Amino acid sequence: MSDRLILWQLFNNSFMPTDFEALEAVIRQDPGGRGVASYWHNGQWLAPGVLERAARDLAQSQGAVAIVTGFCVAEADPPAAETDGPPGALFLARAWEAMGRKVVLISDAGALGLLRIGCRLWRLEAELVELPPATRHEVSAIAIERLLPPSLCEQFSHLIAIERVGPSHTLDSLSAQAGNATEAVARFILEVPVEHRNACHNMRGTIIDQHTSPAHRLFEPPTIAERRVTTLGIGDGGNEIGMGAIPWEVLRTALKGEHAGRIICRVATDFLILAGVSNWGAYALACAMAGLLGRNDLIAQWDEAGQRELIEVLVREGGAVDGVTRRREPTVDGLPLDDYLSVLAAIRATCS
């Protein structure tokens, strides 16, 4: 038995666990009023308790991890990757490297530069992999064996998407979801024109396929090298990879805005973590894993000052923009950094 698994059993049996209910409440704050993270359905949140299950699953695993991120803000001048996504991906990469695991960061050209800047700033050794160019009518799966370094394919165990757009529903995907009634299909037909089905959208209902590579294809094959790969999605708006784990009609009710029905992503993941800002979900996952493995020393190091510096550098040197304001400024989803980082402080306090 490895030292890590021995440590896991000791902490699982002998120490006070992280208060996951409190931790989930912290990240379920919904300052943008999008409705997904904070939505109360049948007396509970959407995807309740998944943060704990995902953290425990990852804490017990020792395989390599691949993280896909990068959301293009098409209306920015010029189009650029937003400040939500890459900071959370880098936070997770740093966490896994500190715990002795190999990490691959995957994105298209627009956000890969941000990941490269972050790796240099934090001296991370993560492999950087660029996705193939965008194509509206991509039909074949992207073989992850061709993207990952051969040395990592044999060790690969988890594939994670954070704030990564995925294609919207079709009639086939809607019908395949459990619980969708005839009324939901009828509503879908009325609200989602044919040209908006199986397309990637931003929160404004605009199709952005020409600005984003088909990363969702990585999540569709059920096996990699004849092994089961665990998938995880982290999102905040309904249009991200992973949201297919929730029925379309439920997300449609939760979401605000006239374009809500057409943006909902059809791609499901094994675990789906919802947060008011996607980066917060990544922060919580990393800190929860560290807490479960008894690494409070790491949680103490992952402070707000380091994350502030990272976001400022990604904007200044990488041209990152705020996804809400569409401006090149050190804010995240329209939140000033002080307000945004107060949630990281609460996450760290809850986990330690």
C-alpha cells in the first residue's frame, strides 16, 4: 500500500472531516444571478453533494490528471479567453503537482498562452497541449491518446473540464435524458431553433463554434486505452461541459434570460460541480483534497495574494478579459478582485 493511501485511511478514520455542507454553501453564492449554482430544486441544490464525492474520489486516486479549460469571449476586441477558467485550472494543477501527481493542461490557442504564463509564474511542470482548430461540423472523436504524451496515457485516470463550453442539446440528446417528459420536448422545439441545436453558445445566446475547438469530443469516448476514465465538469452558467448531467427542463427553469433554453450543454460528466464562479469550484475541490490528505500546509500557501497576482498577470501579459464586462481588466465575472477573492478566503478557512 502506498504512503498516500495509508495517509488517506488514517485521516478518513481518525480526524475531523471537512465540513462539505458549509464548503458547498460558500461556492454556491450566485453574485451574477445566473440561477444555476443557487437554484433550489425539490428541496435541495442541483447536483448536491457532488463536491464531496469528487474530492474523495480524486484524493484516493494516484493517476495523472488532464484539465481542459478556456472560454473565448467572442465579443471582446479582439476575441480573447476570459479570466474564469484558467486560474482555476492552474490552481488545480498546482495542487496535484504538490501531491505528487502529473498534470496535463489542455486548451485551444486562445487560452493556451494564459496557461503557459501561469505555469511560468508558479513554476509548474504541467504538460501543455493545444487542441485542434475549431470546426463547426466536427463528427469524429478527438483521441486523447494523440493529445497526451505517451508516457502519461498509461497513468491517466481523470479528465476535468472547468469553464469549458460544450454543445447544446438536440432532440436525440434531450430524449435520452432521464425524466424528460413530452412537455419538455415540446418546449424545447419551440424555444430552440434548429440552427441553435448541437452548437456552442455563450451566455448571450450567440453561437461561438468558430472561436472554440471541439473539446467536448474528449469527454464522449467511454474508455481510453481500454480503461475507464473518470470525468468531471465544473461550471456556473449551464453552457459548460458536464451540464448534461442535469435534465434540460430543470436547467431551463433555473436559468434566467430569453436565450436560456438554447445554451444548455448536452455533455454529461461523472461528477458535476456547480459554483457561482467556476474558479471557486476549482478552489474548493483543490482545498478539499488537500484537507482530506492532511495537507493543511498547502491550503495555507494557496493564499489570495497569489491568486490576485496570477489574475493580474494573465490580464496584463496574456490579454485575458472579464467574461461579463468583456473588458481587459483584472476582474472575474464582473466581480472586483476583493469581492471575488473573499470567497477563496472562506474556502480556505472552511477546509483548514
